Amino acid sequence: MRWFTLGSLATSSLSFISIPIIAWVFNDVDIGKAALLISTGGLCTILFSLGLDQGYSREFNETPDHVALLLNSMVPGFTLFTAVAVLVLAFQSTWLSWVLFGQHSLALSLFVVGYLFIVLVSRFLSLSHRMREDGKRYALSFLVSKITFVALICLAYVKSGSGLFELLLAHGASVSVGLIYLLATTHTLWSRMRPSLIDRKLLSKLLAFGLPMAAGGLLFWGLEGVDKFMLRSLSSFSELGVYSIALSISAIANVATSMFTTIWIPVVYRWVANTEDLSRIDQVSQHILAAVVFLIGAAGASSWLLEFALPEQYRVVQYLIPACMLWPLFYALSETTGLGIAITRSSHSGLVLAAVSLAVNVGLNLVLLPRLGSIGAVVSLAVSIWVFMALRTEVSYRIWRQMPRQCLYTWTLAALVLSCAHALFGSAARAPMLAFWLAFLSIACIAFRSSIEQARALILAQLCRRRNQSSC
């Protein structure tokens, strides 16, 4: 678990370091175009994995042959991706580059195909480390990729006249280095793969679970991804660039999300497989809620510091940060409150919830984007992820096990209202918004004093243990 934690912290820290450099070196238009590439990578992973990455995670503890499981999880999606890529390049060779970058270029289209393929392969190979709880290799697979990206961005900072080519090169090289590392550390798996290991029965079982999850995941991707494409069509690449910078900065919250979900999901599946006591889930949910509340409050109270780190054209970003942070934090929270959907294999429920949340997001974007641009996108994203979290919690409550929810809804709704108000009115009411955030944090200290005390006790215990180890 230590490596999962350290890896998430290191990767997120490097991402945070790279953001000001990107903002100062590249113009907002190029940043917006690169954001579409990254978002398309997420779409590709969901679409062409066919949900079999989720099936792999679900069946890992109950299937003895992990080589066969990984092979059967990978083959269908890779076959579909290859067929679609060949068809697109054959009939519309420059379509991908036009949609993502506004340029008709075969070279850019080929780059996109290669980038998407690498991202897809990396997704499955990294899962093998995650499910075996090999935190060191799992963390390093992301860390080497991020180090490569930051190094290339720093070189671009030194070089004058850096543009879209250098930014895309940095993204492409980083995922390539990550894949090379994964291939080297998983060779004992893929080197034993044979066509004879393809099992129709296992494949059918994986598809039965995975396809509905893929459909739900596709809709869930729309919660974060559709607004970027809507900004491109309803606003501009410039507004998309501002929105992308805000999302990138708020992605520091992914330390909490990725660190928690990476450890949490395999642990809960193991609890269920071993029929262990599940009452601990409620305690974990309460502590995660406390962490979410304090992180959002801290972001709202300190976001004005970004004014000293970003160029003038990105000053509005400081008012968007709290609402953007709701995306990863509310999702991490829903991973504890909405576990019943995955545990009971109720894939259709996840599909419906994602569809409803996506409809909310698209509807709000259609209304807000033409008038508010990136601010409208942020508000739409915040509201839709709260709807997703709340619906996921309610469905899990009804199909799996009961849990207390009043405190959850009260605090998350308060955080949502304050975050959206900060985005809409923060520039005109900085002092009142700061006062509201400080009051929010003060009340939270009282309401979550039990979580604070337990966190304090845990930290003190860790410090004492390290002090004792050092004295030996």
C-alpha cells in the first residue's frame, strides 16, 4: 500500500509542477487541442476495452489462470480497435486530425491511432500489477511516464517558439515510455499467452459482465469528456484551453481518488469473496466524506494563490478550481457509497445512472456554454457528478446494503453550492467567498471531529513507530 500511496503522490506532484510550465510555454489553443487528445484516449479505453478491464478486475480473485484471464480480456477489444482504425484511415484518412486539432493531416491522424493503441494496451497491462497488489511496479509505470512528460515540457520551456508539435510529442513519448516499462515488467504474463488459451466460456462470462459496464463507462466518460467537445463546437479552442488548465490543476485531487480506488476496490472484492464483515465500509465512507469536505474547503479558501502562478489569460482559473475538484473527489466518494452496483453485478443500474447524469451534463452545457464558456462547463460538470454520486448511493442502498446518507447529502450539497457560486461570482465577490469557505471549514472541524481525531492518532502512531525503528 505504501507504493500505491507514494506513486500517486509523486505522479500528481509532477503533474502539478508541469501545469504552470505548460501555461507559460504553450498558448491556450494548443492546450485545448491536446486536451481533446487526452480525452479521446479515455474514450478509446472505455469503448475498445468493451468493459473487459472491469471483468478482469471482477474475476481476478476467482479465476486461477491469470494469463488466460488477461488474454481473454484483451483480445476482443484489440481486434475491434484494429478493424476500426483501418477503416477510418482507409476512408477518411484525415478525419481524426480534423476533429481533434482542426487540421487535415494524415501524419497527425496516424499519430492519434498510435497514441490510442498505446493507451489501450497500457490499461490492461497495468491492471495486472494493480490486481496482484504490486504497488511498486504499478506506481512506477505511471511515474516513468510522467517524468518523461515533465522532462520534455521543461525542454520546450527552454526552446523558443514551442507549439502543438512539441506538446503532442511530449504526450506521445510519455505514454510510449510507460508502455515499454509495462511490457518489461509483465513479460512473464504476455510471454505465456497462446491462442489455445482463448476460452469461449470465460470470454462469454467476461462479456456478459463487461459490455453493460462499458456502456455505463462510456456514458460516464461523457460526464467529463463531452463538455470538451461541446466547448470546441459551441465556444472556442481558447475557452477549452482555460477549462483544461483548470481541470489539470484540480487533478491534484486525483491523489486522493487514484490512491484510494487503487487500493480500495481489490480489497473490497477480497472481503466479499472471503465473506468478511462489511460493516467497515460505513466507517470508511465517513472518513472519505470528511477528507472530501476538507479538500474542497481548502481549495476554495486558497485558490487565490494561483493568481501568482499563472499568466494573465488564465487568472479566471482560480475561480474554477473548487468546482473542478468535485469531479475526482465525488467519484472517489461514490466508490464507497455505491459499491453495491459492482458487488451485485447490477451493470444495468450503472448504465441508467450514467445516462441520467450525462443527460444533466449535456442539458446544462447547452444552456450555459454559449453565454459562460469555460465557467458554464465547470458548473455543468459539478452538478452532474453530484447527481451521479447521489444516484449511485441510492441504488446501492436499495439493492445491496443500507448505510447512513443524511450527512453525506448535506455536506456534498453544501460543497456543490459553494463551489458553483465561487465559479460564477468569485471574481466579483472574493472577500465574501473567502469568508464562506472559512466558515465551511470551521463547521466541518466540529462535524468531523471523530475523523480528525482518528487521523491524528494514526499519524502519531506512524511517527512513533518510525522513531522506534530509527532508534534500533
